Amino acid sequence: MKMNPPTATAQERKIKIINGRPVFFDTQKVREARAILMNHLSMHKPRRPLEGPIGGINKAAPDGDMACAPADAQRERAGRRATGDHREQ
């Protein structure tokens, strides 16, 4: 992602006891971090919902971008890599 990611994580949730039962809640810092991430990721939402099985490949490109594609496109690319066909394109 081309952004400075927030340093707060969901593991920083707090617990308080109400009527003898634990209640988990997010701190303000965690809520702000989630809002920042959701705002950034919403820019990359597909125009229409993806259909069928979806797979993700997370690999950093030289420019820092990440690559994701539907599962059938991933299988096709994986097959080209395995056979060496990707060099011919």
C-alpha cells in the first residue's frame, strides 16, 4: 500500500467487566486505525462484485504495489510460470 500504515492493531482491544461479564471494546486509537485502512482500501474496491472462487497472491512489486487476481487468472499465470511460457509474452 502506498501509505504509512497505522501502528494500532486489533490486538490492542480493552476489556472491562460489566455485571460480572467481560466486555471487549476497541480503543479510540484502534477505531481511528480501522477507519484509515477502510478508507484507503475502499479506493481499490472492484466496480462489480467478483464471482466464483477468489484467490489472492500477496507479493510486493518493485514499486510497492500488491497483486491480486481471480483464482482462474492465478492458475493460468501459475501454469505459465511452471512451463516457462511467461517469457514468451
